[in-house]
Amino acid sequence: MAANTHTAGTDRGHAIALSISFLVWIGATANAVLKTLQMARMLSTLSKMSDDQLAQIGILRSGIPEYAAKLMAD
């Protein structure tokens, strides 16, 4: 009987560990998707700005990807 209880406890612990690992994976995947969407939106917004507007914030149209990446890193 004790062996069955120990096995059940080990199985339950393993199931919990797998559940936690799955939740961590879901969180990391969701975070990556969110960052990708934020970057796409930022690139779209900056690309829609006129050259004069971009100059006012100190970037050239060709520098939009680097500027967006810098903003995302901060």
C-alpha cells in the first residue's frame, strides 16, 4: 500500500511539474507573439509618418527598423 501511495505522489508531482513547464512555455510564446505584434505596429506607424515628421524625431526613413528595435529594447 505504501508503494502505491509513493507512486501516486510521484506521478502527481510529475504532472504538476509538466503543467508548470507548459504554463512557462505558453507565457514565453505569448510574450514573443506580443513583442512581434508591437514591433509590427511600431514599424507601421513610423512608416506612415512623413519625412518631415521623421526628421523631427531625428531619424531617416531608412533608419526606421533600427529606431524601432532601439525603442523595443528600452
